[in-house]
Amino acid sequence: MNVETLQEEINHIKTRLAILENRLKEIQHYCDHHYYKRNHFYEVCAKCNKINVLYY
């Protein structure tokens, strides 16, 4: 592989990652967050895996 091919592949993967991150944010935004797995420091939504920190 040459440098140009690697850069094109990296840019493609970055674009795909940005799309997936936006989709994840959208899913977590519209989730009802009723079911949590908890510990002393944070809780994780069982449906969308959004993390809420309980203590700072």
C-alpha cells in the first residue's frame, strides 16, 4: 500500500466513524432511559448504554 491509499482509507474510516457517532447520539437522545445498571459511581442505561455519572 502506498501513502495516498492509506490516507484515503483513513479518511473513509473517519467519515464512517462520524456517521456512527451521530447515530449513537441520536439513539441515546430519544431513549426513554428507564432501565439502569448501577454502581456507586455511575449508571448505564440497559437499552442504549448511555452513562450517567452519579458522583464527581
